[in-house]
Amino acid sequence: MHLYLYLYSYRIRQLIVPSVSCFVDLGVSYLKLRFKPHIDQMVVKASLRAKLILKSCQSRDPKLLTRAFCVFVRPILEYASVILNPHYKNQITKIEGVGPYGTALFLEKTSGPMVTSISQ
């Protein structure tokens, strides 16, 4: 129906304006006014940052790991959340999946051999 929009080349004077499917404005990626590219990129970036915290931090203090998660990972997930406001279940699950994933890894690191020796 709207196929003609993609086949037509727009011009400003003699310059052809390139046709793009995804664009970025203020750090938020859009695709046909959907935020799927931004959410995918945000989840990957936050997950990698959570893994980096776990690999680089030698401490097992839960307060320190929680604070590191809140300082380095949460801002990535919360950036432009007022604009995003995902209403598709799979997008919400992706974003919320980073928190429990990081929390599970943090708890695994903090409860290592100490908890198993106490429970025996």
C-alpha cells in the first residue's frame, strides 16, 4: 500500500536524501516509530556491563555489588524510559530480564562456598 514511499528518492536541490530504515535521535533508536532496536541494544549493553562488574570485582560484599549494579547498569536500562514505555510483552520481558540475571549472578558470587559450608 505505502510501497511507493520507499521507491521514491527525495531530493534537496541536486542532492539525493538517503533512505534509512532506522535512525537515532538523542541516543534512542527508532524503526518505524518502534523502539525495538533501542531495546535490543540497551539489553545487550546492560547485560555485558553486569557481566563485566562480576568479572572485575574481587569483593563478595552484596552491598558493594548491588551498588555497582545500581550505578553502572540501571542507568542504561532507565535511559529514556519515559519515551520508551514498552507495551509489548516480549520487550518488557527483555528489559526486566537483565535485573534478575544480574541479581542471580551477584547472589551466586556472594553466596559461593560460604553458604554451602554453613548449611552442611
